[in-house]
Amino acid sequence: MNQLINDEKTLVTALVSESQAQNTPLMLTPQIVMSQLILAEFRAFRDGEWMRFRGEVDTFRNDMVSRVVRCESSIKVGLDGNGQPSRMKIVEDAIELLNKFRWQALALISAASALFALLGWAFPRNGLIGH
């Protein structure tokens, strides 16, 4: 009875042949027939469909693991550089350059601001900065 049973007649035939093989009397009630039919369907599902389902789940899991590994390795290569300047190194160099020249930039901005204030004071109405 390991094969898939499609209808009740096939089930009854299988039960009768099984009972004759075991030399036991056969008592068929609708509940026994239904329970045997359900058990046969579960066995068929377990033997066929369940294995296919487990295979699909394993394939999905393996695919997701490989995707995560690829993402992690690309992030690591992007951060570490793998022999080339990484993104983190480029950002660190830019921040270091900004820190190095911040006082020069502040002095330049202050000088430009003072120059505009001086020009506004020297030429109040008809100067370069007019109203």
C-alpha cells in the first residue's frame, strides 16, 4: 500500500489483498476505509511530495546563504580595499585633508568677509555693493 491510492475501490482492493496475505479477517467500515485512505495519502505525500518540498527548501536555503556570503564579501572588499584604496580609506583621506586645511579655509572666509565689509564701508551708496 505504498503507492498512491486514487479512489476507494482501489483502497478496498488493496485492504482485501493485504488481509488475505496476512490471513486476518477483514472488517470494513466507512471509518476504517476513510482512515486507511487518509493514511495512504499521507504516506504518498511523505514519500513523494514531502521529499520534493524538502529539496526545494534546501535549495532555497543554499541560495540565500550564497547570496549573503557574496554580499558580505563585497562589503568587506569595499571597506578593506583588497589591494586598492578602499572607500573607507578614501573617506578618511578626505576628512584628514579637510582637517588639515580648515584653519586656512577659515582664514580665507574671514578675509573675504572683512574685505566685503570694508568695501561696503568705503563705498556706501554708489560703490560696488550698492543699494
